[in-house]
Amino acid sequence: MVFADFSFAKVPPIYFGAGKRQLIPSWLKKRGLSRLLLVIGGQSLQKTGKLAQIEASLQQVGLTYEIISCTGEPTPAFIDGICKTYRDEGIQAVVGIGGGSVVDAGKAISAMLPHGNSIMDHLEGVGKGIAHSGEKIPYLALPTTSGTGSEMTKNAVISKVGPQGFKKSIRHENLIPDGVIVDSELLITCPPHITAACGLDAFTQLLEPYLSPTASPMTDALAWSGLTAIGPNLLAACGDGAADLTVREAMAYGSMLSGICLANAGLGIVHGLASPLGGFFPIPHGVVCGTLLATANQTNWQALLERDPKNPAVDKMAKLGAFLDGEPGKEPVKYGESLCQTLWNWTEKLDIPKLGEYGVEVSDLKRVIAKTRNRNNPIQLTQNEISTLVLSRI
């Protein structure tokens, strides 16, 4: 086997397993960190009693803390406001416990607390173009949904919704969390509609790097491991298996790997569209990815067969289709078609909303596509192909 050249980004220390949140106090104490900022989401952590447990464990070893809630995708104003409030409060570490937005918010706060300027200065493409220095305070991430994989990446996505809206990143190698705790017990109360959107997001973030022209043997192996973990468990996690820790761990494992894969092999047309759609309209990121996953891969499959049938992505799509299909003996092209049909079936069974439910209209297509990047897609799609796939979900 001939290996092409590739590079691979660093991965944070990972503590994976049920009940691992109990490691929070010892993780902090070992590093001499005694005062922290807890970043959480809405009410689920409180309602389940998990937040009270975590607070008690911190208090037991003499750690002090402040708690803030991030109930939506973090905005520049939110990050700047939190940092202004707590910059002089002696915060030594940030602990983010929540979904992708919370994990990103914690990451951004840890990056900006030591500095007196606005996060806008560092956001790619919309700020002042000032590179972040990498100076931050330690950050421990605990995801409570299985979606973005943000706990594994060096960037935090910051959003502003509206006519001039955007979803842009602050990025530096040092912003990779200093530790990641993946505790399946924190996932079991995630509602079905959020589990569905996040699960499809994670699946997308595995499939797009798997099919990427910049994929490597390492990302292929990790992506395949994640795809084969999420595939058989997605519907169960959204239904009768929601409280099954084994199911939830499979989803969390796949999501975690998706962050590693996207950081090393990039993303395709679904995420290329997700950025402007999420900036212009109040659409949760997981919903955008979930609603476009099937139609985008159907479009990719057809374009590959017509224009580049020897592309490695063709065999990869057929391989995944065969795994999800489970019925041996079919021609490869049939398995590729089966993959697309499986993705459509998931979209329907999980009742993923269409873009129109968030205000997207046909007249918005031009400005959305003007801001869409088609980088790392297995094949370059035409503007007509992109328009058609978006139209199918309006």
C-alpha cells in the first residue's frame, strides 16, 4: 500500500465513560486551579440534579466557582460581555458542560479572558484579521450532546444572525481543550429532536471527511469507526434506546471522532451551506446539516457517477451503503443508492424540519450560494446542482 503524505492535528486528553464527570475536581486540583467559571446550557443539567452533584464535588475539595448560562449559539456580544464581567475576578479555568454551543462558548471565553479586546478582532473573515496569540486560561470540556465534536477542535464558532449575519471562527492550536470528559450519563436526557439533529450533524462530520479529497488513512480509519458507531444507533438514541448508556456512548464516540476528522480532512457542501444559512437565519446548526445530508449526498452520488466514476468517494459511499444496508450480494452502485435512501429514510423518520420553517425562501438562494464554499467536497458541484439541492429542502 502506497501512503500519500499527510499531517495530523493534536488531540486533547480524553476521559471517556459513564460517570467520568467525577474527575472534574481532581483534574482541576492536579493543575493547581482553584477558581473556575462553569459554562452551562439551559435547564437540563439542573433538572436532572447533575449540576448539584458537580457543585457538591467542587465544594468538597474547596474549589470556588461562578456559573453562567449560554442558551443559544454564542454571539460576539455574549462572549465580550462575559469576559468583561469576569476578567478581573481571578478565574483560573473554564469548564464547559453542555452542547456544541456551550462547548464553543467556553472555548472562546477561555481564549479571551486574558485579553482586553473584542473577540471580533479575531473572527475569520469578518473581524480585523488579527491572529489570536494562543494565550488562554485552561479549558475542560464536557459535551452533553452528540453533535458538533467541538470538544476536539482548535476553533470556536461564533454567530450573529441577520441580513449581515455570519458564523465564523476564532482559531488557534492552543484553543484545543486541555481536557475532554465524555460521560454518557450526561447525554441520556437530551430530547429526541436535539438528539436527532445533533446525531445527523455528527454523521455528516464523519461522512464529509471520509469522502474528502484530503482524507488520509488515519482520518479514513477514524471516520469509519465513527460512522459504524452512529449508523446502527441513531434511531435508537432518538427513540426507545434514549436511556441506554451503550447507545448513548456509541453516539458520543462517533461525535468525538467527527471533531477529529473534520479538523484533519475538512468538510463538504453540507457545511459549506450551513455557514451562510446559519448566519442569515435562526436555524440550529444540527438542523441545517440534518435537513441537507440526504439531498447533498444524493447530489454528490449522481455527480460522481456522471463526471468522475473512478473517484475514491464512489467506492467509499458504496462501502458505507453496504454496511448500513446489511444485505450482501448487491452491485456496488446499488449500495451507493442504498446509502442515499437510508439518509432519506432517517430524514423522514426523525422528522427533520425543512429550511422554510426558519424563514428561508426561494428568493434567498442567490445570497446563500454567493457565500457558500464547496471546499473538500468529493466533487465540485455546479451552482445549479447546489441550488437544486437547497430547493429540495425549502
